[in-house]
Amino acid sequence: MHLTITPLPGGFGARVETDLTRVAEPATAGALTDALHRHRVLVLPDQHLNHADLLAAASLFGAVDTATDRRYTVPGFPGLTLVSNIHQDGEPIGIYDGDQEEEWHADNSFKPELTTATLLYSVITPAEGGETRFADATRAYADLPAGLRAQVDGLGAVHSVQHLAARQADATGGRSSTQAGALAQLPVVTHPLAPTHPATGARALLLGSMVIPRVEGLPEADSRALLADLLSHATGPEYLYTHRWEQGDLVVWDNLAVLHTASPCDSSRHPRLLVRAAVRQPARRPIPSDGGIAAESPDSGSHRH
């Protein structure tokens, strides 16, 4: 099966025209992985996926992570997690941390093994709000002044799920999807501030507005200032793509190359339901010059969000 891939304006991201329920050939799966590494965010519109289809699609990009919070796991489908602002009997049915929370992060950075790719499939799409914004942490790293880049290369940051839960609770009046969950007791871990991508060799800024309490080896004030400066830089308008969801959209992103956050959404008027799969251990294969892609339109320029 051939793929038609059209780069999005703005320097990263691409739209992919294909039917994922029909993708079976190893060459096609390889082309999708290559496209993900090249473009960092893939938008696949008009998909019609059941839970088994979504798991199969996730497995095209690597091993599906089944170490999820069981409160929000789809019954019978380990590795699939609900993300939603819908409540039943006063409790959220999926990961939800308030209508207003904006938390720039890379998924599961509080785990020892980093998530390499995330898939998010839209089932119920709000008429207003609830967009997902992506920041090109790869290009943001490359654009750092040489001296700052050299400093960042030698530093590691602590990632803590307990710190994340506390910050979420502070921001939402005491409610946090992370608190009391199955992953709430994970020990803190340290990751490089700018890890090297195992497939592309490129570095990207690995940041989180709520999950990182400190940079190792720096005084507290210097640590806070550096993290704030790097996040402000990485989420500048020149590095952003905002995805406005349509029902049936599947978005796949390279979790080692970009950061993301949800936009505010009024849960009382605009329900939102997505299904998420996280992937680890992708195939480490070089990116061919043509990526196995049948047609790829040129980038149409840049835009700001």
C-alpha cells in the first residue's frame, strides 16, 4: 500500500492519507515510522478504528506500553487509555485534570524508559476548545545559542510523578488524574535535558511544565530559571502546530522530538473523548531518502499559532 504524505506548513508535521485498517505490509509500516521520524507529527484523518484496530496501528510503531493507570484503561485492551473530560457519577471516565490545565510535557517522562511515540484517536470531538498543541522541541534545541546548547548537553533533569500530581492538584483545586493512580508511587528518574534520538541522531529538549522539580547539579534558583527559559523558548510561536480535532482523526507524534499540551475546554458544554496508546522500543532503522512514500507534497511555508 502506498502512502500520500503532505507536509504541514510550519516546518514540522505532515498529513497522511491512508486507511490504517488496511495497512499490513511491512514496507508500509516502515514507511510510516520513517515519516514519523522525519516529520515528528503525523495527522491521519478520517479513520474508522475499533480498539483492536488502534492497537494494531500502534504496534506498527513499536511495542505498546501496557503499564498504564488501570482506572482509565479500556477494558480488555491493555495499552489503550481513555482521555476525556466526561464524568459519570461524579468521576472522570478518563485522564482529566480540569478544563483549564495547560501542561507542556512529553508523555510518561516520569518512567525510566521514555515513550517513543504516542497515538491519540478522537471519538467525541468538542465543538470548541480541546485542541492539542505541539512544540517542535527538536528545532527549538537546534536554535539555541551555542553556549547554552553546550550547557544543556551536559545536564540532566529529575522527572517525578509525585511532583506532577502535586502541581496538577494545585492548578485544579485538588483534583489530579495522577494522584492515587497505579503509577503514583514510581520513583523519581533522571533524563538528559536534551536526549539524543535513537533513530535520527538529533537532540531535542525534554521538558515538562509540571513534572520536573529540578535540574541536577544546579542551585534551585538557577534550575528554575533555566527550565523556565528553555520552556519559553521551545513553546514560542515559531515552533508550534495546533491540531483542531475532527472525529476520526488519528494523530501520532514522536515523543522524543516534540512536546505537547491540551488547550482549555469547557466540559459542561463540550465533551471530549480520545483513546491513547503509548509506544516504546521502535525499530531502529535508517531513514531512506524517499521514505517509501508514493507522493509527498512540498512544504507550503511557515505559519504561527
